[in-house]
Amino acid sequence: MRLQCKNLPALEAFLEGKGAVSRPIDHGKQFSLPSGLLVNVFDKGTVTFQNHADKSVEVSEIEKFINKL
């Protein structure tokens, strides 16, 4: 799944509020949530997920947040 986010600072704050820890990656940041879900947030606004097979509720919550921005 690939999403587009127009307000990266708001998304980053949202993820950090969920307990995510970030680390730099090429062209962005990767957020690791306590559940094991990885969220890649790229500088140009693209958002992708890793390790999300059993975390559809959490992915859906993040997707809804992005769509509200």
C-alpha cells in the first residue's frame, strides 16, 4: 500500500504519539511502532508500510489520519 501525505510534520507527530521510534532512511524516515509495524515516510510525501499483514486495523487508523490532513 502506498499513500500520499501533504502534512509530514503532523503525520510524524501522530506516529510518535503512538510510540513510534524514527530512524533516517534514504529520502525520508522510517517509523517503528511497538506492534512491529514499519511506516516509511519519504520526503516527497509518499508513505509505505512494512510488516503490515496482521496489522490492518493500525494501518487503517494511519490511513484515516492521512486522509483527514
